[in-house]
Amino acid sequence: MDAMINNKDPSIADAWSDLKANIDGKPQLTPISNRLAFADAEFLLRRETRGIRFQLELLKPDLAQQELGIHHTVVVFGSARFKSEEQAHLALEQAKFNKDSAEIRKAEILVRNAAFYEKARAFAQMVTHDCKNLKSDQKFFICTGGGPGIMEAANRGAQEAGGMSVGLNIALPHEQDPNPYITPNLSFKFHYFALRKMHFMMRAKALVAFPGGFGTMDELFETLTLVQCKKAKPVPIILFGTEYWKRLFNLEMLVDEGAIHEEDLKLFNYVDDIKEAWYLIKDFYKSKD
């Protein structure tokens, strides 16, 4: 905490004035040799300054979370495309009104998968509520990828339970806005997937993967690989929605083919009940006491 910036420090105000003096009324991406280096967007976006950008993306979310006492997180992954039950039923009603058979089929799938949205929301409520009165070093906070769908559901549940939650968003060609339920000063945007993934793992005490697509699988298998290779400490890894995950991949086949060890199947658990998911996490850390 001693290293955190005091925004009322006069030197900070002076630096801000210098920055504004260097950029106000000038084209942002026109290189100017006499511009302060940290106020020169063209310079900071050079290939050679990529390492500085890495460091900034590492430091900004880290310092902000330290300042607010976010030490331990339960990371919730899942599809950005799933909707709440209310939104899904509205989409189905609209599709039926339009008598569009293709849209009706899509909306019916949305309605079916809305159950996962509501379960992610209820799970986050449960975690946040149970941790509300714990000491800072014992408290778990919900952390998501900051986008819509399952991510929105988890941030929403945490907010509804009266707690803070983190969103680690990513800048994409099709702009993904942060969902409105993230605690405002814990809503971060990343350019680099690698730094975003690092932040997921830095504070993660558990990973709960709800059904999702490529992004969810990428984040899931990254975590499994880090734990398997002992590059990260073991944490509970929970695959919520047994039928979905077993339809998606057959990990026993990897054991049969000698691609993974049978023990690797113990790195995760299939779960269909939010209470069981939360129990597995609590029981894991109770056994560590």
C-alpha cells in the first residue's frame, strides 16, 4: 500500500498538467520529439515499447486490486452468448411473432442455456454472500472476463449480494463493452490476451467453467496445463454442466492413448449443482488449514 500513488500529491498534478500541455490541440499520433515520452502515444505504440505496454497492463490491475483488498478470487468462465431467462424468452416470443423457423430454433436453444446464466448468477451470489463478513485475507471475490453472457451473470450475482467483483475485459475488433455489473473501479480492459490470462491466475483460488466456446476452452485448458505442469499451484477446477462438457470432449480417450496420465483426470470435477461447486472449493481450502 505504501507504493500506491497519492492522487493528491502535488507532483502528480504537475505531471498531469505537463501531459495535457503536451497533447492538447495536437494530433495524438503525430510523432513530436519534444513531447514528454509518457504523453507521446505514437512512441508508446511502437514495436520497441511493447515491453513497457506489457508492464503497464500487468501493473494497473494489480495495483488497483491490491488497493481494494482483492487478494483471492473465484474465476467464472463461460459463454458470452448466453442470455438471462428473461432475455431468452423475449427473443423466443419475438421469433414466434415473426414466424421465423430458423430464429425460433436459435431462441429455443437460448432458452435452454439460460439456465446456465441463472446458475452462474446464483453461484456468484452464494460466494459473495458467504464471504461478506470474512477477513480480507480469507475473502473470495468473483472475477470474470468482464463481458456479457455467463460473465455478466456472475458479476450481476456478486453485485446483487452486495459485494465487489472484478472484470478483466479484452479489446476486440468487434468491440466488447464491459457488462454493467462489474464494480466500476475493478473493470479493466486489456490489449494482450497473455496479460489478461496472467491476471486471471494471479489471484485465482478456484476456476468454475460454465458451458462456453473457444474462449472458455482456451482459458480452461490454459489453467489445466499450468496446474498439470506445476507452473501454478493446484486450485479447484470445476466444469459446471456435466452433460455439456462430456459431449464436448472425451478426456478418457487421452488417457487410453497415453497422451495424459490417469491422475490428470483428478485435476477437475464435473458439477451440476451450485452448492456442490461452492462446497468443493471450501472443502479444498479447509483441508489446507
